[in-house]
Amino acid sequence: MSDNPKDLARVSQTSDSPDSANSVELGKILSELPPESRNLVFAALAKSHSGPLPDPETLAYYEQVHAGAVREILNGARETRRHRVQMDNKVANTARLSLVLTFVVVIASLLAGVFLGVQGHEALGAIFGTAGLVGVVVAMIRGGGTWTGRR
């Protein structure tokens, strides 16, 4: 906060108080306080809200300013929630598909390695047999792919 009394008066005049005389008086009182006390007063008067939607008082104010604003805000929040759920489902489905395809590739690689080994191509069978596993191990060490959100 600024220690300048003019800034304090300006801040207090822009408050939501309907009575501007009280706001000016508050600015004068605050300007006379030492900075430590002034910061304590500001901390005590500060309003805090956390959440996806504004607090009820703010929503009521929005509705006064623009009729239907609350409905628009609630519909927007509802659409955002639906979109987030859809995207989470897509990520989960992608992860599931990735696991299935990885399993198929590893099994196919192992079967190809065994088949080639039985056919007399031991070196080629060893290469095919370990190639699928190496890819999976490298992916596990790196921490997954782009579908996990980690890069």
C-alpha cells in the first residue's frame, strides 16, 4: 500500500461505499495512521474469495449492473465443467489406448523374436525380441509421452 495520503483518499473514494463523505473521512483517518497500523487495517478490511464463481454479493452486484449476468456466468461455468470432463475422458481414453497398443507391440515383437529364433535366425530373433521391450523401457524412464501432460 502507498504511504501517500492522497493515494489513500483516492483508494477510499473508489470503494463500494454509497456515502462518499464517509469514504473521504476514512481516507483522512487512514492517512494519519502509521504505515504498520494502516497495513493492519487494510488486512482486516480486505475481502478474499476463492472459487470458480464469484461470491454471492459480487454476483448480486453483477445482476444489478447487467440483468441476466448471473445466468450467463453460471452457464459459462457449466460449459467449462462439461468441457473439462470431456477432455479428462479423452486423456484417460488415450492413456488406455496407449497401454493396449504398447502391450500389442511388445507381444508382437516377442512373438516375432521367438518365431525368427525357431526358424534359425537367432541373432535377428534376439534383435526383434528385445526391440519392443527397449522402446517400452525407454518410454518408462522418460516418464510417458505427450498424452500424459508431462514432457
